[in-house]
Amino acid sequence: MAVVQSFTHAGATLIAERRGAGDPVFVLLHGIGMGRSVFAALADHLDDGEVLALDLPGYGEAPEPPRVLTMERNADLVAQFLRARVGRPAVLVGHSMGAQIVVEIAARHPEVVDRIVLIGPTVDPSARTAPQQLWRLLRDIAVESPRVIAIGAREYVRAGPHLRAKFRAMLVHRPERTFPRVTAPALVLRGENDIVAPPEWCRSVVAALPDGRLVEVPGHGHETMIRDAATSAREILRFVHDR
């Protein structure tokens, strides 16, 4: 049975949905405009440990913070949550914008991290403007299943009136400056047809990480962990258990 709890630090609140028990502990961080519900199927497949899916401040069911959080402030909030409510190093799984927050946690708070998984990481420096990112996202989602589109549309509505400012906070972040400071083992997972996180960008991410590897999921795009959660989970579990 899932347990939903809130956590507040420095004026910002996140929501965590916890299920399962034991090790490893998986912590799932969503992308821009999304919420923890996009990880429902993936969480079902990560069934050999505890899974915590988060709503970051201003997304899903988490209340809007007084000011839109930077990627770094999101990272500090999640790290404090992990210290207070988890108490041991976790496997951090971030999708899209969530991957940016994950690398900041790993660099700024390495003691709370076991391994990290970056699914469709953003933001590709060759397309670091709102029109470019939106165009890529629209082209990517146009070929997705109705289920993926429905989930995405619902979560974007829930992200509220400050989505433009949240998008700006994502775009101004420079994850390529942080990758070299990440000491934890890292898996970069991308859909073969992901337009938002193209292959050349993901290869450069892996090259910048001190201990990184790249895996592609055939036949899928940016939302691969929603459309084909079983395959994504299998690759994550393989990575986690490859000690």
C-alpha cells in the first residue's frame, strides 16, 4: 500500500508517495510540467525495494512555493528530504528536467546518493531556448500513444499559471557544468527516437560524467518510461545490481 506524505523545508513543500520496503531505495523525479503520477507504471516494475515518487514544489499535488525554485534549490530540498525521511543513500531517477535536479543532488549532496539514472536528460545546449524546446517536445509527443498524451496534458494543467517561470528556471540551468562533479555511477537512458534528448547530446553527457554509461530503448521517444515502463525498469535494475 502506498503512503503519501508531505515535506517542507525553507518554505517549499514536496509530496512523496512511498511504496515497498527494503533496499535499494528508488527516488523518482519528474520532468517539467509533470508530477509523480507519470511514474506509476515504472514504480510497479521497480518491485525489489522501496520506491518514492515525488511531486516537486508547484507540480502535481505539491503547493506552489512563494517563488519558483531553481534546479539547485530543488536539489537542496530533495536532499534534505532524503536525510530526514530516508536516512540512507538512494538511487535517484530523474526524467527530463528531473535529471537536472538529480545531477545537482549528486554533486552538492553526494552522501545521500548511491547511483543516479538520467532518463532523457535536458537541456541540450544546442536548443536552449523555449521555442526550440517546445518544438522538440511537440514533435516528440506527436507520435506517442493516447495514454502518454493524456497523462502529459493532465499534469501540464496541474502545473499551474507559473509554468512559464518554471520553464525559464529549467532553461537557465547548465547541467554540463555539473556533470564532471558527479562521483556516483550514472546511467543515461534515452528512447531511440527521443527528439528532446538527441543521441549526440546524451553521448556528451556520458563523456562528461566520471562514471557514466548510455543505454537506448529501441522504438521509443522522450516519454519512454511511461510508454514502456517494463523495459526502462529492466535497464535500471540491471544497472543497480551491476556492482
